Amino acid sequence: ESEIHKTDKNYCTVKLQMTNKGNIPAQAGDKNLFTLVDTKSKQLYYPNSDITIELNSYNKNMLHQNVSFISDDLNPNVPTEVTIVFEIPTEVKDKNFSICIVDTETKKEKLYLDLFK
């Protein structure tokens, strides 16, 4: 049974393909926090975990897509896709966003990936 999520904001979905370049399984979400950042205002938006999990579950179980969850182990050299859902205010009209990966231990930004350019 699926639950419909209503919001007074906009949803922004970001599909990422990740490959573990190490030699042992690792979790992308283990020490990394994926955030969406407005590059003009520097405002950070965090994933909506409930919707992200539900969307990835639907894609995997109902559509039989080869997707993973951010908490799944990434096996070495096996590309995997994950979709992350963010809610952004409706008044945000520009599409100047980047994905910012933050180290959960040090709270330092590790990587920016520009989107919508």
C-alpha cells in the first residue's frame, strides 16, 4: 500500500549513479550526508528520508529497477543508482543547485556536484 505525500513545497528528485572504487563493500551514506544547496543563497536542503525510501522501494520492488538505498553496501566496481528526494520552498524559482556531500564526522564539505546546468 502506498501513501501519498502532500506538501506545500516543491519536490526535487536527484538520481545519482555511484561506484565504489575501493576493494571492499562500503556504504555511501555511512559517513556522508547528501544535501542540496542553492548556489546563490547558500541555503541547504536536506533529503526527505520517508519519500526517498518509498520512491526507491517502489522503483526496486514494483518497477524491478536496479536501484539501491543510500544505506546499502556498494560493492567494489559495481555501478548503482539511488534517487534522493528533497523538498524546496515554492518561492525558489532559480535552478542553481548543487549536491553537496558533507562528512558526517567532521561536518566539512567534501564535494560539490553542479546540477541543472
